[in-house]
Amino acid sequence: MAAEARSPRARYREQNRAEIKAAALQQLAEGGIQAVALTRIAKDMGLSGPALYRYFAGRDDLLSELIRDAYDEAAQAVEQAAATPDGDARAALHALADVYLGWAVAQPHRYLLIQGAPLPGYVAPPDTLLRARAAMGPFLKVFAAGVPTEALRPVVAEMAAWVRKEEGVADWLARYTGLAPHDEAAGVALAGTVLAWSQLHGTVSLEVSGQYAGMGHRARTLLTAQIDTLADSFQL
């Protein structure tokens, strides 16, 4: 029914928006976020500046769309990895981390758009937080079954207080695990996810920015060791 409601004009608008985003991604890949310029995109497309603003209110609006798309694609990749049935929590954790690393390395410009230094004055729309959490969600399910070591208890306690305080966090947790905020496993799931996400981004960021070049090792090897250590800490 939705497809029937789309008029030729609506389809034309969607096509032009997609073309504008593709051009912006090309600029992003070639010169980083500072290279994204609406005036150049308009010129390349044969549009006037005012005509382009009928599709996007400005550069920040265009960047927000690119950020949404990047988060959604990353989340989809992670979700697909999580859907692989094997019943092994440690293997699932490795699969999630490996897929995210692969996504980032294949599209470094998009990874840096969502995780790199933002433009001065740019404020990401609130819905990007939900999209970022969607990419992290499958990790919650893995760690919910974990048993943390004594050293991690302070982190678990902190995360347990967080989920009891923030309704949005409770909703996020419930969506992926079915756990209630006061469930003992709630803090465990959040602690493991936050720690995994922090380690994952540290390694991925260094790889994408070329910091590992010439060091004689691969990011995937390091990430494997980090995930194994974290899995040991949660007895996965």
C-alpha cells in the first residue's frame, strides 16, 4: 500500500536525495567531513543552490542523514552476525566484533563520520543515540548470561544503577534481553557491553586511522585477544 501511495514526484524526490547523499559520501571519502560541500554537489548535479536546499536544509541536515544511514547499516551488519545460531556465547561475541571491524575497515570514511571528531558547532540529532544503541544491542544478549569476576563488580554496580535511573536504557536492555531494570543480570549485560564497545572502538579507531601500519600486527589479531580476555572476565 505504501508503494502505491508514492507518486512520481515523491519517487523523483527520493532519487534526488539519494544522489545527493551519494555525492556527499564521495566527498567524504576523498577529503573527510570538511570536504562535504553542498554548493559543489549542486554544481555537479546541475542544480542551483536554492534547488538543493529543497532536499536538505543545509550541510548539517545532510550530515545527519549520512550519520543515520551509517549507524543503520552498521547495526544491520551486527544484527546479521547475531542471527547466526551456534549457542556459543564466546563465538557469538567474536562474530559481533569481527563483523563490526570488517564494516569499519571497508568504509573508513563512514566509520569516522560517526566516531571521529565532529564539526565545530554540529549537534547530532537525538535519534542517532538510538541508532548507536541498535548496533550495540546484540552485545547485551551475549553478556546477559555472563558471570563477572570480582574485579568487575564495581562496574556492574554502576551499570545497574544506570539502568534503574534511565528509562531509555531500561527500554534498550529489555528490547534485546527481556531483562527488567532490577534483574541482577541487567547490570552484567550493560557492563559487558560497555566494556566490549570501548575496547572494540579503541582497536577499530586505531586501525581505520592507520595507526597500526608498520607495527607488525593486525587489528583482528589484537581484537581477538581482547575479546577472549573480556569473555574470560565474564566466564563466557
